[in-house]
Amino acid sequence: MGFQAKLRWYRWYHPWLFLALALVGLVVFRLYPIVAALRYSFTAWDIMNEPVWLGLDNYRTIVSDPRYLSIVNNTIWFSAIYTVGVMVLGLALAMLLNARLKGITVFRALTYAPVVTSAVAVGIVWSWILSGRYGILNHFLELFGIDGPHWLGESNLALPTVATVQVWKMAGYYMTIFLAGLQEIPRNLYEAADIDGATGSQKFRSVTLPMLAPFTFFVLIIAVVDSFNNFEIIYSMTRGGPNETTTTMVYSVFLNGFVFYRVGFGAAVAFVLMSIVGVFTAINFWMRRRWAEPVES
Amino acid sequence: MKVAILPGIRDGRIYRRQRASNAWRYLFLALVAAVMVFPFFWMIANSFNSKQGILSLPPNLVPDRLFTPEMFLNYQEVFGDYNFGRYLWNSLFVASLASLGQVITCATAGFAFGKMRFPGRNLIFGIILATMMIPTHATIIPEYILMFRLGWMNSYLPLIVPSFLIGTFGTFLFKVFFENAPMSLLEASVIDGASPGQVFSLVFVPLARGAIVTLLIIAFMNNWNDLLRPVLYITSRELMTSTLALTQFQSQYSTEWNLLITGAVVSTTPLLVMYAFLQGYIIEGVSHLGSKG
């Protein structure tokens, strides 16, 4: 350590040379767009003409116009279904796959395969499976005498259906994260519980869950933020329809910015989205510091 | 303690319980595997259906062209009439350059954060981390206007340059890696008269081989699967990436499900094959993010 302090192996400008690419990226593609989005969000702008200053009008529209309130509503529903889905399924899969069994790595690999598949391909295949008339799912349900609906065509079903497909696609990702968490739980805790004669569910409640709690909290934050990543699956399955029932805020940014040419309004929606992500990032930082302190200092 | 446990495990009661629970586990595993694999199976199976076959009711459990001379007709059409080979090549080109660039950006930045001291170090790293979770979709409108003003529309520059220069996860990965790399290596090479550039490229880059491959694969897959930027920036047919081509296909030939699904098979196969061979690296990267990020 002392040697490290004495050894001058680089000049003052060397760190900046190494950082140059990342700094350009940070400023041009992260910081500038955040500031610019905020600036555009106070205007009405169709790209062709000069922007017109609106003040907070765009934000007022988002929280008062019923049409945009329902978009906020769709976003919350999509995120809720997605977050609960991937958390529960991810943990369940991780528990199931956290075993020394023959062929377990094959099963782990299979659950992860949808994660590396493009959302477009996933969207196409599931649209076909879920097709009201030709879809295999409804024909399967028919065997049990159930008359399957048009999953993607009905206003009250399309959103939960698309969200569930996204859960199917991403469950393997959360399984992998939870698996890493489970494998960090010291084995001797389970051995101790075995000696005390604990049953499987007792071990889950009194060893697994408490040991996994802080970890689960961070995964939850990752999942909530990740739930906004729904443009691709919506674009390839419903394009926001029917009747805008699957139009989420992310999709609305796309529609307003590049289809309706309401750049100012789209930027306002984007900025609301950034603020939500910002709040979750802040919570993440704050809790991480709180939990890390006793260990590190 | 170990002595106390060993007889317990050999005790028939516990052993039998273990075996029974394994049977349940395999049952659940089979169920999970079926749900995960079925859509892939159904996709591949339907790529061997004719236009009429795919619309037959009830659905063909055995595709009508399977094991006939016309079995690969959909593939011939997708590659021949619809030029999908070109789109695959485009995806490969874009994803390779973007991911290679991302590795360079992240490795150099991670090295600076991990092994050098300079004013504002913690502040800059904090800002990078703070912007980590902001999705591309939220910053896309200003980015689009920027690309428009730069005159980069309908080129690969808007697809490659942002991915090239931004990689928060990668920067984090390399920072941690280089921080933990032994200082003695650095000292030895510095005493031999190596410049910082040489220390980095000759000593630390070879050391970070695993992290480099992990990030390369993850970035490659993200870029291959990206849809938003190709949708916005690419307008001419010969520049389309495979995901964009697939969505175009979807709007233009919405009734030809057999071709659409064949296109989906063609555009996902390269990544699934890559994944099958390199999954260890991907899982490594994701687990790392989970436990440390």
C-alpha cells in the first residue's frame, strides 16, 4: 500500500485519456438527452416548426386528461404484473433449480433461453400461440371445455397477456440472480435447521427468506425499473392496441415522438419516466449504503 | 457436528424423504421445461407448415411439409425472396462493432477507475452509476434529434456509436475487476519501464480475458436484439437489421404466418447457438450483476 502511494507510474492526464470514450458517451448520450428532454417537455413542438413555450401544460395533461391517465394506469398495471411475476417465478425457479441433481444445468440453461431471444421473435411466436382462432392455446383449453378468448384482441385481456409473455421471457434472468443469492447463504444454517428437525417450509421461512431479504430488495428495484423496458414486446405483439389499452408510458414516448410528432409532449412523458427511475435509483443507493455500513466501516 | 449429521443422512427415514422430494422436483422441472421450451418447439414446427397448413383447424400437430421434398420451402423463400441472409449479416456487423467498442470503452474507463487516482473520480463514477438505470427509451427523443442534426439518419452510426460509448454495467464490471487485480503486477511492469498504455494493454487486458468475453457476449446479444434504434434510424431496406426486418415482415405479410414464423426462427437461431456454447460466460456476468450491482 505504501509503495503504491510512492509509485508515480502515470501523469495527471493519463486517467483522462483512459476515460475519454466513456466521458464522451456519458455527456453526449446520457446527460445531454436528460437536460434536452426536460427543455423540450415545456414546449409544443412538431419538429418542422419552431417550438412553442407551454410551461407545465404537458405535465398537466399527463395527470388530468383521462386518455393519458389511462396510459399511466396501463404502465402501473404492466409494471405490477411484471414485477410480481418475475420476482415470484424467479425465486421459485431458483429454489427449484438450486439442487445437485443430474441434468440440472440443462434445466437452468433452458429457463434462460427466452432471455437471449429477441422480444420481436418472442412476440411473434406468442401472438401465434395466443391467436383466438388458430392458436394452440385455445385449442388446448378446448380439450377441457373452455372457450378461449381472443387474448390480444380484447381490451381487458391484452395488457395482462402481454405482461405475462414478458414475464415468461425474463423469468430466467431473475432465476439466475436469485440463484446467485441462494448460493451465498451459508450451508451450515441449513444443516443446523436439519438437526433441529425443521421441515422444508420452515427452512424456507426461517432461513432462506430472512437471509435473502436485503438481496431481494435490490432485485425488486431492478425488476421495477426493468418493467419499463416494454417497448419491444408491445411493438411486436399489439402496437399499443386495442383501443390504446396496451399503450404504456414507454410506448407513448415512441408514439408521441415519432408517430404523432408531438415531441414536447413525448419528452414530458419521458421525463416523468426518468424521474420515476431516478427515485428508485436513489432508494437503491440509500438502502445499499445503510445495509453496507455495518460490514464495511 | 459432522459426526452428528452423518448417521442422520444414512438414516433410512431421511433418505427416503430425500428421494421422494427429488421425484417431485423432477416432476416440477419437467413442467417448467415444457413451458419454457414449448414456444421454441412450436416456432420450429410451424416453420415447416405451408401457408394453408398453418391455418388448418384444429392446428396441425405434425406440420404438413415435414419430411416432404418441400420441407425447407419457407426457408428458401425467407432467404431467397425476402433476402434474410442480408439482414442477418447487417445484424452481425452492427452488433460486432457496437459490442467491441463497448468493451474498449468500458475496459479503459474501468482501468482508470480501478487503478488510478484523479480529482472527481468518485463523483464521475457516481454519475455513471446514477444514470445506469435510465432506459434508452426515455432519452430517445433528444438522441433522435441529435442524430438528425448530425446527418446520421439511415446509417449504422446511430446504431453503433451510442452502444460503443455507453456501458455502465461493463464499466462497473471492469472497475471491480481491476481494483482487485494484484498491485504487484503493476509494480513489476512499471519498474521494467512500461508506459500506462503498455501496462494496460500488455498486463491487465490479458488478465481480464474472462470479463472481456463476458461483456462482449452480453453486449453483442443486446445489440443484436435491439429494436428501437433500428426502427427509428433505418429506412432503407438493404440496411435493415434482422429484428427490424422481422417487424417489417410482420406488418407487410401479416397473413403469411408460416413465413413470419420462419423469419423468427432464422433471426433467433444465431443467438441461441451462440448461447448454447457460451452460456457459462453469460450466467457469470448476470450473477455478478445480481450480487454486486
